[in-house]
Amino acid sequence: MVKDLVILAYSGGLDTSCILKWLIHKQYDVVCYMADVGQDEDFEKAKKKAINIGAKDVIIEDLRKEFVDNYMLPAIQMGLVYESRYYLGTSLARPCISVGIVNAAKTLSAKYISHGATGKGNDQVRFELSVYSLWPEGKIIAPWRMPEFFERFQGRSDLIEFAKMENIPVAATPKEPWSTDENIMHISYESGVLEDPGVAPPSGIYKMTRDLSCTEDYPSIIDINFEKGVPVSIVIPSGHDKSMVLSDSLNIVQTLNKIGGQHGIGRIDIVENRFLGLKSRGLYETPAGTILHVAHLDLEAFTLDREVFRLKKCLQDKMADYVYNGFWFSPEASFTRKCLELSQENVNGTVTVKIYKGNVVILSRKSVNSLYNKDLVSMDIHGGFSPEDSTGFININAMRLKEFARFSAKTKF
């Protein structure tokens, strides 16, 4: 009997290991797909585990460079921050992984793609919308939305029992009473003990960043160079004759993650609005992303026209929503991204930052495209500006306020 082929987005954890076995019981051939986007994972161990469970093959693909160059750094360039706080680390990784798994499905002539995302979360939406955009004729198997699966497996205890029955090696109890998602841009923590927003995060939960009480007692000074809004290199004074200069994008992110982590940069604890309409509490660590966002915003204020700067804020908020909600490959996101990229033509220059005790402090900025006119703004010389002009400017703007005040006085009683 010829079996249909399923490509399973596989992590090696309890959920996807049980889903792998369940799919095999349902008479599918299964190839597991693992994307390396910078998570701390023993890929070879996970591969052996999947093969032992019954997978036909395991594809492991290094997408770290792809993720940084085509998703993370463009997000920095566009200034994407969801609900003014979340830098979209998980949201950006999903379309990147989707490209890899769809390519695998097409290459192997698979009929289905499957995943272990739950029915309440954002990832199911992000993942499936990306897959359908890239592979319209493709089909998805989402076990956690199928009654025959979720009625049998109510939660972790049922999965552990199934794993024991099928000789799938898993820990009898969870190592950590919360779930995590990790990539080179960030680590997120949610669910479990974090579901009560009134309870402080457990001590020791964070992995990428130190507690402020344990951070370095000296600052780190870094020059960040941008071209068209994209960070292209960093310079870190070493205290010796030569500075350390990094221009490889992967190296830049890894180095800023290390330095930012040492200084406790990039931790947030927020309640956010999921696309499905639920509110959820999440913890995030984004050291390099936070440093680059702060520096980029400062350079924009230095080089962009005031009205372009404000208009871009509206567009970047829309784009952040598109990315968070899973519409990276949509026509509206493509259009908005092009507009945002156009705004970055003159965002070139260097921003010097000081990293210290959880803070990213701007020390200076330089750009050949600066719109800052020192003579014009100086308090010591007129610089071509006539103070008399301000009188008319104030009078015109005050006219509306005066008329409103007169009207309010007449209608008060």
C-alpha cells in the first residue's frame, strides 16, 4: 500500500514526538523537518529519536543566516514592535521556517504538512497562513484541532502515558513548568506557572540575560553602523591598539546577544493581545534586537523628515500587526514593507551606544544624511532664522484656541 507522505515540523519534544507516532498509526509516512534558527538544541539526538520512533527521514536545515538577513534585520529596518513592546522574535521565525518546510514538501512531493501548534495560540495561524501563501495546493494536518486527537489527549499527562505505551523516551515530569520558544533573536516564556499575570516570574527562568544584580559593573561602548536602515557592522573598542570590527550579520547578532545578556538588556514581562482575541502573558528576552532597535530609532530621528518619521510610525505599526498575525507573505505586507524600505534610503550613519545595567544609552550619532542644522538651532546665533517670524506662527496657531475659549465662555451657563 502506498502511503501519503507528511512533512512534520518536529522539535523533538513531547508533543511532536507523540504526534509523529500518532501520524504513523494513522498510516502516513512521515519525514521530520527541523529548522535551526539559533535555538539551543541537540539536533543529532533529536534526529535519532525521531528515526527510532519511526520517521522515514529527518531533515535538519541551518536557517540562522536566512533568519537574520531576511527577517530579523529587515524588522529592525522597518522598526517593528508589536503593541509598542514586543520585538516579534517568534512571529518572524515562523515564515522563515515555513519557507524551509514548504520547500521540503515540494522536493519530496509530500501531500501534507503537519505541526504541533495548539488551537489557542498564534503559531497555528502564522504557520498555516505562511504555508498556504507559499503552497496554495498544500494541505495541513493540525492534530491539536482534530477531535480524535484532542479528545484522546487532554494535556501533558495523557501524552506522557501515550509515550510510555509507545516506548518514546520523554521526561516523566516537565523540566520547567512553562513553555519556551527560542531562536537567535529571542527566547519567549509562557503558559504553566506564568498564566497568572499577578504572579512574578520564577527566579532563574531567564536564559539569555543576567539579573541586574549580577550584571557587569562596567559599561560596554559600541558603534553601530547602518546603511539604509540596516545594521551592517559594529565596532567594539577593546582597550588596546585595535578595536573589534564585525560585519557578518550572524556574528553581529551573536555578539550583541552576548554583550546585551551580560548587561541584562532586553527583558520584558507583558500581557499581549493574541490574534484569536485572547489575552496572554509572556516573558521575552531580546538583547541584540533591543540594542539595534534603540540605535536605529535614534538614527531615524536624526535623518528623517519630521512628517515622514510620523507617517512611518503608522505604517510600521500596521506591519507589526501583519507579522504578529501571520501575514508576512500577504499582499498588504508586501506593499507596506516596500513603503517602509523606501523611507530608509537616507538612514545611513553611526550610532554610539553605552550598554549598562539593563539600559541602552545613546552617546552620539553621525550621518552624512543628517537633517540636523547646528546653526539653525543654535541659541548663540540666528543662523538664518528670524525670531520675529515666531510671533506670526504663534498668533495663527492661537486663533483657533481663542475662538474656542470665547465660544465655551458663552455657552457655559
